[in-house]
Amino acid sequence: MPTTEVSHPLFARFYTWFSHVLDRQGMIGQRAALVSGLSGRVIEVGAGNGLNFVHYPPSVAGVLAVEPEPRLRAAARQAARDAPARIELVSGLADRLPAADGEFDAAVVSFVLCSLPDPVAGLREIRRVLAPGGRLRFLEHVRAWSTGWARTQDLLDATVWPRLTGGCHTGRDSVTAVEAAGFTVGSLERFVFPGRACSPISFCVRGEARP
């Protein structure tokens, strides 16, 4: 039977700590905007340690949260206790989601597309489980729009960064991947977090796309 888990124990511990640091620096506002206005059934792919959960509005009937890393999934279970929406946590991979065709009104990904082995395949699978007229919300760090930082990202991605960070790539063009999977991008905000180019993962986008 194919595995539905990936194990990155050191990275899981680092990510749990680092994600809270980012929220204290202001990422919490981006998370709230990411899920604002959603309703119906939602699938969150790569839920991590569940920091988006508390921001889901009461109009969301339920969230299927898919997370393959067991330590992050355990942390997400704790976070689900404070969520205003009902959260169901399951193990699963982005390219083989445990869901039927057209089952969800919306899908959410945050800081996930950078680490998928094949982001377009994962996005096509997300498209499969979205109902007609459904929407994809995404919040991702992406390829820098600064030439110097883009070169730094290329160097890191070709050497040590993915091996140290659970497969993360600093310089992926995730908006292009969303479009290549058959989505049409509507709203899109590009921003540098936390307000200046201080690292290879400071260049971010938040947006919405429809199949």
C-alpha cells in the first residue's frame, strides 16, 4: 500500500518554532487574509502545524486538513482545538488526496508548493477535488524579483537547502505552477516579508485562483 506519510523530524521541530516566529513578525495577518471569506467545505493541503486553523471563519462548514509529516500533524491536532471551524486531520500526499472529485468548495495551501516533488501534479490533484466554481487560496514564498536574490536562491536550491528543509526550494515560481495546473489566477498580492529582502524566503505571494 502506498505511503501517505513523509518523515522529517529535525525540520518538523525547526518549522514549528520558525512558523511561530514568522507569525509574531506579522505573518499572522497574511494567514487571516488567506482564509477570509471562505465558506462551505475546505481542504487544506500541507496543513503543517495548523497555524491557519484559528483564522477560518464560522462560514466554513468543515476543513479536511491533510498533513503527511506525523510530528507536524500532532501539533496541528492541538491547534485544531481552538479553531472556530470543525477540523478533520488526516495523513496524505498532495498528489494523492484522500477525497472525491469535486468534494470541496475551496482549497488552501500555505508554504507548501515550495516543497512538493512535483508542484504542478499536486495542484492538478487539488483541482480534481474542487467543485465547479471552487477556489484555490495560496500563500507562498517564491522566486525573488531581485536578480541578486534570485541568483542566491538558485545556488541554495542546487546545493544544501532542500536537503536541510524537508525538500523546500527557495526560488520556485509557484504562480506559474498554479497556472500550469489549469487554474486562472485572479487576485494576487506580491510582498516582501517582513518588509525588506532579508532572506531568500522573504519574497512572497498571496492570491486566489479558480479552475
